[in-house]
Amino acid sequence: MADIAFLALAVITIGSAIAALEMRSLIYGSIALMGSLGGIAGFFLLLDAPFVALFQLAVYVGSIAVLILFTVMLVKRELIFKKIEDKRRKFAGIGLMLILMASLGAIFIDSGIKTITTDEPPVDFRDIGIDFVTYYWPALILMGLILAGTVTGALVLARRVDEEDEQRTN
Amino acid sequence: MFAFGIAAMAPALVISRMISPRKRSNPVKFLPMECGQVPSGEGRTHFMMQYYPYILMFVVFDVMAIFLYAWGSALLELPKSATLPMMGFLAIMFGAMAPALYLSGKRRIW
Amino acid sequence: MSSDSNKPVEEKPETKPVVKKPEEKSVELPKFEKDISDKIVEKFGDKVEVAFVKKDRVGINVSRENVHDVAEFIRDGLNYDHVESVSGVDYPQDNEIAVVYHIGSYSDPTLARQLLVLSTRAQREENPIPGNDATRLPTLRDIFYSVEFHEREIFEMFGVYFEGHPDNRRLLLPEDWADIPPLRKDFAIKGR
Amino acid sequence: MSVIAPKFKLSGFIQSLLDNIFWILLLFVLIGLPAVFIILIVMPMPVLDGELLTPFLALSYLANPTRILPVIHAFMTTDIFRVMAFPGFGFAALLAASVIFAERKMMAKLQLRVGPFYCGKFEGILQLMGDGLKLISKEIIIPAKADKPIFWAAPVLFVATAAAFVALIPVAPGWVVADIDLGLLAVFAVIGFFPIITILSAWSANSKYPFIGGIRALFQMVSFEIPLILSLLGVVMVTGTLNLSEITASQSNFPWIIFLPIGAIVFFITMLAELERIPFDLPEAESEIVAGWLTELSGMLYGLVQLGSYLKLYAFAALFVVLFLGGWNGPMIIPAIPEQILTEGIEMGPITLTVDGLQSLFGNTITQEMLNGTFWFVLKTAGVIFFIILPRGVFPRVRVDILLNLGWTKLIGLCFINIFIALGLLYAGVLGPGGLQ
Amino acid sequence: MGTATGIIRALNSGIKHLAIKRFTLRYPEEKLKFVGDGYQFDPSTGVGIAGLKGRHMLFHDKCTGCQLCSIACEGVAEAIAMVKVPEEHKHNKKAIMPQIDYGKCVFCGLCVDACPFYALYMTNDYELSTFSKEGLIYTPAQLQVKPYVAQDSEIIITDRGASHG
Amino acid sequence: MSNELIDFTLVSVALLGIGIYGLAVKRNFIRMLFAIEIIINAANLNLVAFGRFLPHSGGQTLALFSIAIAAAEVAIGLSLIIVAYRMYQNIDIEDFRSLKG
Amino acid sequence: MTTELPADIQSSSSEIQTDKPSSNWLPPGLALQKVDERIMTLNVGPQHPGSGHMRLIVQIDGDYIVACDPDPGYVHRGEEKMAEYRNYITNIPHLERPVIHDSCNMLYPYVLGVEELLGIEVPERAKYVRVIAAELNRCIYIMYWLAIYGIFLGHSTMFMWPTGDRELLIDLMEKMTGARVTHSHFIPGGVRNDLPANFEEVCLRQVNYFEKRIKEYAAVFYDNPILISRTQNTGVLSRQDAIRLGVTGSVLRASGIDFDVRKKEPYDVYDELDIQSIVMTEGDAYARSKIPWLDMMDSCNIIRQALQKMPKSGSVRVKLKPNPKGKGLDTVYKRVESGRGSLGCYIVSDGKPEPYRLKLSVPSFRNLIALPYLLKGEKLGNMPSVYWSLNYWPVEADR
């Protein structure tokens, strides 16, 4: 069963990752990206990490995808299709991708990772919570700082520059 | 359950599509709703509500809220001193929330 | 389309149906209302003509050249501050369209009962092209702001173009109305 | 009369009858038969009288009701039954339908009128069925230039997401479709899908009013998700688990609403906002933006969205019951199923009717606990639903900026007070290990 | 805390209304009771007699065919037309009587005011709907029939609110 | 657990490759953001997979941190897009050259 | 909008209204900004649940209304033109049509004007009957208005209660005039028919109950904190603006100007009755919506007074000649306080049985001017409440 699920998830994830980049419509691309992220969440479930999986679903699909969708909808449609992509660059990119995948794959397959299997019980999600406030607490504080900086920075960035005010005074 | 929802609801649409009348006589009938007028302009325009900052804030504070769950579910097994980092985290987030709410509440900048 | 190229509108005042000589009308006039009409006459002399003085109503006829000044005086000197109603009356036999402003006051409590009926006349054309013919009057919108929609209504119903009105558009009639302005007397209802 | 109805033609009538029969047969062959066979194949067949019950045998047993009971019992233990009927879709849809009816009658009573009255013999009880039939037979109009795949899929996805939400709710001890360890987190993940579906549906209609309504819905749902998540943190802190069944079981002595009333109030308010119900029905504010994101939906698409939203209503009310009111816990008032009947059969005068399968059915599956739990659960849910419906009668709609301001400042502040109350209760030793309970 | 008390007051008021009687008039089963027999006009005093302005009723033995009702209606709705009737009356030499088209009638009752002979009344009958336009045209013979109007329901005000009963 | 670490690693490598390709080829700002998301997800997958097979809670914890950072990055990136769109009425990366100065 | 118009007018119509009055008086709300693609044009109406038979061309920038251009005229029926073809009596049934819920008040100025033109003296009892009918009708109108205000704010109960309680008064009107909505009751020289027997008692009972009922609206509607938060400080019309715009009725009185035609220029017997003219100074949508409600209580009071002071018997109508004519060339302008404000009727007579020109100066049309100024800079969510708080009745504005 797990193998079938794994294969299906792999197909969904990789397929929708490609679709997210290659679909003409950005909205459909965003939906495909959501599919890809959901597939990753499925992998996390397979890896007995339900907390991370649901976190991924709640945060990535539930909020980041919404933000992306919303921003895509803000942008005018005709602008999205304006540029036709450079053919040569595309082929170069595909080549780069293939080389990268082949080499990295070969390295991984050759390495000792291949032999690693485990029979250990999965990590309980409460351990993550315990980790957060004990061992990783500086990271947590740092995380808080990053998030705080992000929200302030994003708001300051996305704010409308008051061009109109100048026009009005003129 | 999700799949069952799809599986159960798709036939309803199919049946509805089959037994409902389909008359394509009038092209005006298929125009989008614009209160009896012929629509002007694009339906999916570049349209920005003034509340865009809330959605940016949501992305960040959603992460925070679910972090809190990782802590809250393990709270019974934690020593009391372990609350302090979380309080620090909360304080930082609240410190960020105050200017963010101030910025998003300002009217003319969005 | 300047105003002085047209005929003066008060050529034959005795034929106007609205006009009533005050001395004919009644022997004793209400005092308060008489004062108001006297003030206007004092200011403008024979440029204005007092049409009637009744209880709570004072009627004044003004030519189209002076209507702006008279209205300004009515607002500033007499404390009238808003226009209740603007009506057009079509007089085909005089070849004129009268526009009647009923001006009232909110800010002055002594004038609460009073209405000042300011009447002016525009030239009427047999084949009206609303907005592009000689049927023109100066707008009172910069004096009494409340005439804005009323004047738009007069424009579409009588074809009187108000010079200086910034928003002289159709208001009530259908967008594809191509007939003569409907409240003129020569627009006949079918079957009547 | 002739003005209203066209001329009656026998041939036309027969033709329409034949048409209907053909479509029904086709549907049965395409959907019904595979469904039956899937059910029969998937569910483990009981061994009866020494022989395995094959589907064929099961069909032949239909004549004898006593022999069909084991089949029913076997069916009730399958997952498909759970998904389709009892804690899952059927139960929820039934409750949702009764909610619609109760809402109509209650609003009518509050507004001094009668409400649905003529359809069905009693107080218009069949009105909902009539409405459903009407909706299913209405023409589906898709606006020009609409994004058809999303437009068609969004209502279905809406119902499916609501159904997934329903699946997480434990109704009675052991009766839950998906009993996962992180149930509450899964609830948040599922709730996160609603704004996406809404905004996609609104966007795909290529119309202005749905777009504005969809954006409003997005802002509203998204803004109230934070207080929603935070208001439930108190419960998780004092129980130390995210499993909804365990949370329910932990309230066997007292519901958490006693200790965490602020959290309950905040959750109730956010619930109203997430459900887009008055006073928070801004996305469908009919006087501003015709019907919000539902403007272009017609016929069964609209019906599906309504079904989904009422399923969602049930699910939220049930979540409130589970988290704050103690779920299935309650005094045992359903009488025990008499052992005598199960074992020895029913005595009706001289005849003694013995039913073999009853014991296994009522002994193992339909137990007294389950009936009692369901009873209390439904009772509490009905109470919560009453309070969800009631604001519709007494409150006007709020404005979007007031709403967002409320969600982001007041409710989040209250949430943190709630969290500190929970912390205080734990550290003062009132709750948690060593405390009450 | 003004907000909270306001919300609680509103909820309380809403719940209180669950116990108040319904006001709805269940129309086809219940019908409103009207004043008197319908609107009539007394030409001697020049004052009408109060009543519902419903469908007309024509007294053939009083109608003189003077067309005053038709003239009165001309400026309002043009609903009344004078038609020939077969019966002969001494006072109605031309043998014409009003025929009323209820598709046009606005039920203002000016025709009743205009009739100097008490010949035209308005009755309490207001259920005139038919399936065709032709059915709305009432000939003098139809107008002669006094309609039966069942009226039973009135507004009753009790401690538990007003209701129709 | 019938799957092995290498399977997850390979999926992660594939996702990484797709992400690199997207970054290299696509000139549309939003598409590039998609590509970055895919790369981050590949990394997360690796983190959780290694955390599972070398049993340690740190893998999942780090993945959580990583997702949080990704959220922050998306928020910043999208507000950048909004700014750029407002200034240039365009979201093509090549038209943003004047941002350099 | 611009099919038949000359070029200079078209150019002014195609852009947003950028002008301001010449004085330093500025309309409330946002200063105007350049039309860019942030701005979306919405047609609110004519087939919209929140606009009545009117189209509001609203330009929104996000959630804020940048400009609003009202486009009435979807129900124009040419009452003024029709009146020129009918005599003074046959005008009565159709002149009440613009606001059928307020038909007595709609007819009142016309009847008063014709009485002055024809020189008719009205019997004392008829005046009281008219006052009772007019006040009942004012309540009926306000109840209908309130019902729609409720549904505009999303308060369905406030739609159902007023429509139900309005039935009490409609029942009274029907007993009195014989019609439920279009009464055609007032006539030059009095009223059409006398009060039915027992009317005073029934009227007193139902009006008392009605007053008790409308007081209950406070808890659910007027004191509701959600409603207050939504309508307070929105669409504020200052005292100065109200005078400048020439608004009338409840809109005017909400801005702090005590102007009620019943009190300032009493007609019939209003000078003998004790009338409170309710004035609020806030000038916002909440005050504008509360004044009609308080007006209704005042109306109940007036009805009680009138029932008490009314002569118990006497004539209610003078006999008219068959085709009454005016006394030659004459004009008359009469105004009354209708449910929406001061309603004037300007009649020009030339001695014929038909009026030469009849102009209805309707309060809805006068209040409509305030709409673009109140809506500019408001949030879209405030549009229905501000719009309907102007006490606007679309059919009346079109006449």
C-alpha cells in the first residue's frame, strides 16, 4: 500500500510542480503549486510526521497559497502573458535541470544513504513542542524576531507610496 | 470523506445538468450580473481592497498560532521554566502586531 | 450664444399669463412680504418686476440678464438660502419658456414661512436642439447649490440649457430619447 | 387555463416517461450497481451457518429479515458506513437539513409570521425537499467568459471540504470517521481550504460582484482564522492532546466552558464569522454586492454551496460541543436495551419472536453508550445551533472594517487573556495532573 | 460594556418574541372583515359612505344611461364603456349601461361619486383574478349580481400581541 | 515502513531540479517565487526524511522552522511584487533593472 | 447617458465630477484623485436588491467610494404632463401614484392648492379627518421605509416587523377610505367620505398598540450596538451642507435645522395641534434613520389629539361644480410635510378646467442631491445605509 501511495504522491508532487511552472494561466499555476505542496504534505504523512504535514497544509496551502492566489488576482491578466520565453534559455534550463538531477541522483544512489532503513518508532509530535522551548529556544526567539521583522517589513513595503498626495497638492 | 463528498456531489450536478432545461437562445442571458446593465470593463480586474495588510499579517500570525499548538499540546510535560521562551516569542510577536495593526488601520496608504 | 444677441425677454410683459399687477390684485398687501419686495425693488429698480405679493409668497419677474445678480442679492441680502423647486412653464404663444425658482430659507426663522418666487424667461425655439439652440439661461448653481439636479431636470424636460452648469446631463429621461423635450406644450400625449 | 399549460399530448407524455426511465436505468447501471458491488466487495462478509456470505448469498437472504441482520451489522462496522451514514455524511446532512427547516420556522416565529406552511402536511416540513427538487431542475447558467472547470468544481469542492470537516467530529464514543491523533490541527488545515475555494469560485465567474464578495469572504475567513486557532489553544493546553475524541473524553466531569468561558465566546464569534452568517454575512451582503460570491451560481451549483455551508454550520456547532460542552458526555438517560429481548426474543402473547442477529447488532455496535452519546451530542448541537441561528433575527450586518478590526484587535486580545487563564489554571494546580479531573 | 448590554438586550428581545402570537393573515382560509357593504355615494349630501372600494355593482332599475360614470372615468382609467343592454327600461331610453374593464380600473370610485341616481355602488368583492384578459371585462349583466363575500377575520389585540382572528 | 530514505531523497532531488529550472528559465516574478517554494519544499522533504530515518525530532523541528521562514519569505516576496507592479505596472523581472540603482 | 448630447456636455459627463461650489465650501469626503486602474466602476442598480429603481454608478477604489453618480429615471411616468390633460378632479387618482404608500400626503398639497385656486372653504371636520388620514399615512410610509432600511442593513427581522405592524394602520386606512394603499381620499373641498361608525374607538386602540409595538424596535434595532457602530458617523451632513444642498424632511432635521412645514407653515388644523418637531444635531445616517421613527410616535400623538378635538359631527365635503375652473390666470404654490419632507405643488392655472402646468416639488428629488456628496469617500458597506437614510423614494423622484 505504502508503495502505491508513494508513487501516486510522487507523481502528483512532481507533476504539479512542473505544471505550476509551465501552465499558461497563473491561477492554474497557483492551484498546481497547491497540489504540489499538498503532495509534500502527503510525503510527510508517509514519513510519520503528521504534525509537520498538517502544519504544511495549514500554513502552506491555507495561507501562503491564499496569499499567492490573491496577489496573482491583483495583477492584470494581459501582463502575465506578455513576454514569450526565450527558447534557448529554456533548453539551457532543461539541460541544467537534467544534469543537476542526474548528478545529484547518482551521488545519492552511490552514497550510503541507500542502505539506511529504520524500524524505530516515529517521533511523537509532543517532542517537537518540547524541543521548541528547551533545546531550540534561541532559534524560537530568532524565529519570532524574523517573523516580526517580516510582517513589519512586508507592510512597510506593500504600503502605497503617497504619490497621489503630491499630485493633489499640485 | 473528502473523496466521498466529491463522489456524492458530482452526480447531483450531473443529474441536474441532465434534467434541467438548457436554452441557448439569448446571448445576453449569459452575461455576468451587472444589475441589468451590460457589463462595463473586465470582471477580473486589478482590484485591491484596502485590507491587503491583513492577509499579509495572516500569513505570519498563522505560523505563530500553530507554533503555539506545538507548545500547548506538550505543556503538561514541560517544566514551568520552559514557558519563558514561549512568552518571549509571544512578546516579540505582539510587539510586531501592534505596529502592523497600526499600519493596516491607517486609511490612506492602502 | 452670448445672451445679448437675443431678444430681451420682457418685451411685452402685459401678455404674460403669470404676471399680475400688484395694484390690481388686492388693496392691502401683507406687510412683511411687501417689505421683501420693496427691498428688491429698491436695490434693482426697474430691472425687476414684482409679479405678485400674497400671503407668504412674493413673486418677482427678472429678465435673464439680471437673474444672476438678483439671485445673488436674494441670497446675500435677504437671507434666502435654498431653492425648493425649479419649474419650467412653457408659453408657446409668447415664444418663451419661464423658469420659476421657489426660494426658501432655513437659516432665518422669520423667513420660514416665506417663499420667494423668482421667475425668469428664456427664448423658445420651434425646433429645439437641447443644448445647442438659443434656449439658454445663466445657471444659479453657483449661488444656490441646491438647483443642481433641478436644472438638469429642466434641461431635459424643456431644453433650457443652463450656461455655467458643470454637469448639464440628462437625468430622468431614457438614454435614447430623441424627441423634443417632453414637458413643452407642443409635445402631445397620444390620443389626447 | 389554456394560457398556462400547453396542450396535453399523450405521445409526448409517454415519451417523457420513457426518457425518464431510460435515464434512471442508465444511472443505476453506471453508478448504482458499481456502488453496490463495491460495498459488497469491500466490506468483510460474515460467516453465517458455516458458510461465507457472498454477495449473491446476501441478496438471496433479503427475503428473511432475521438473516439480513448480520449483514447489516457487518455493514455497520465498515468504513463506508461510517463515511456515508452515521457519523459521516448522512447524519450530518440530515442534521443540516433539519437546521434549515428549524431556522426557517424559528425566524418566522421571531418575526411574527408563519414560515413555510403548505408543503407537506405539517407546517411545511417538506419545503426543503421541494426546494431541493426545484434547485436540481433549474437551469445552470454559466456566465460568458467564466473559467468553466473552476466554476463547476468549486461548489463540489466546497461540499467535499465541508464533508472532510464533518469527518473529524466524534459523535459518540468510538464513532468518528477519521480518528487521527492531531484532529484539531487537521480541523485548521481543512478550514484553510474554504477561503481558497471561495476566492477561486468568485474569480472564475468573471463578474464584479462575485469578485468583491469573494475578496471580502477571503479577508473575513482569513482574519478570523487567527482568533479561531488561538481561542482553542486554551483547551489544548489544559488537556494536553489534539485528539478530538480524547478532548471529549476528558470532559466527563465538567465541560471546559466552565473554566474557559472567554475562549468559548471568542470561538463562538469567530464561528459565526467563518460561517458567513448574520451578523457577519458580509460576503453575501445583498444590499451592497448583490449576493456576493454566490451571485453567478445558479441551480444546483447554488444548492451545493448551500448544502456545504449548512454542513459547515453543523460541523462548527459540533466542534463547539466537542471542545467546550463535553461532546457526548451526559447522564445516561437512554434505558439499557433489555437483555431479555436480545437473547430470548420478544414475547408477544403466545408467540415468541426470536431474532438471531439482534444480539450481535445491539451488543457490539449499537450500544447503550452510543445511543446515549448520540442523544446528548445532538441535543447540545441543537442548542448551539439555536444560538447560531438566533443572531440572524436580531442583528444587522456589520461593516467590513469594523469586522476586521474586531477580529484583529479585540478577539485576539481576548484569546490571549484566555491563554493566560488556562496557564494560570494549570500552574495553580486547579487543572492538569494533580488537579481536578 | 454598553456594547455587551446592548447585544444582550437585543437577544433578549428576540427570544421574547418567540412567545408572541403570529400576526399573519392566512389569506385563502381567512378573509378580512370590511366596513359596511362597500363604498357608496349619497348625491343628496354629497358625501360618500365608507366601505371598501371593490368591484362595482350596478342597479339596472336605477341606471339611466347618462354616461356620467364613463365621463368621470375618462380622465382616470378609461375603464368604463357604455354598451347596449337588451332589457328596456322606461328611464333608460338608449338602453346603454356601463361595462367595466377591471384590467384598467384603478378603483378610485370617482364613477360612484359621479352617479346621481344611486345606480353604481362598489362592493366588498376584491377577488377578481381570472385567467384571461377577457374575463376581467364585466358586462352590465355581470355587474348586476351582488357578490357573496365571506368576511370573518379582524385584527384582535390581546396581551400576547395582535393577531388576525 | 516499506519505503527507504533513498526514495524520498530522489523525489527531493527531482523537485530541486525543477525548482532550479524554473529559477533559471522563468522571468516572471511570481513564477520564480513558485520555483523558490518548490526548492524549499524539496529541502523540507529531505529534512523530515532524514529526521525519520535517523530518528531524531530535530528533523521535524527544523522543517517547521523552515516552513515558517518560507512563509515569511513569501510575504516579503509578494509585497515586493505589489510594489514592483505598482511602480512599473509589470511583473517581469527583466523590466526591473532600474531597481538596481 | 450621453447619446444625444452635444460635445461640450459629453466631455463633462465622461469624467468624474470634479467641480466644487465656488465658495470655499468643500463636499465631505475624499478629495478627488486621478482615475487610474485601481478604480472599478460598479453599476448598482436598477436590478439590484439595494438600490430601488435607480442606478447608482459607483466608482470604488477598493472599499472606498470615489464617486457616485445617481441615475434615477427608470420609473418615470410623466405625472406632470398627464396632469395638464386632466381636470382638477380626475387628476386626483393619478397624482397620488408617485408614492402610493404616502398617497394622502402626496395628494395633500395639490388639494390645498386647488382649494386656494378655486376659493373653496373646507369644513372643520374634514380638516381633522384629513389630518388623521395624513398622519396615519405618514406612519404607513415610514414603516415601509423602515422595513427597507432594515433589510438594507441585513436585518431581516426589521423587515418583517414593520411590514406586519404596518398592517394595523393599513386596516385603519381601509376602514376609513375604502382602499388599502391608493386611497384617493382627499378632494378639493374636503374628503370623499365620512368616517365609519365606531372608527374613533378602533383607531385609538390600534394606534395605541402600534405605538407600543414601535417602541419595541429600540432594543432590536435602534439601540443595537452593531447598528450604531455601523451607522454612526457615516455620511455626515453638516448643518451648513444641509442648508446649501436644500435637503428637506428628516434629513434636514437630522442636521440640526428645525424645519417642519406642519409647524412653520401650518395648513388645515395643524396650528391647533401640539406638534413636536424632532431635531437631532449629529447629521449622520443614524440620526437620519432615527428621526422618522421618533416622528411616528409624534404622529400617534397627533392622531390622538385630533381624534379628541375633532367635531363629532358635521359636513366633511363641500359640493363642487361638475367641472371646476380656476379664476383666470393664477399661480399657487402649496407645501405640506410628507413622510419624507416638504412636498410642494406648484399649479399654474389659465382659467381652464385643467391646470396649465402642474409641478410637484418632491422631497426625494431634493434629497437626492445630497447622495453623491455623502457617498464620496464612504466605504462601500455604508452605501445602502447612507442611501436609504436619505428618505428617498425612487418613484417619487421620477414622478
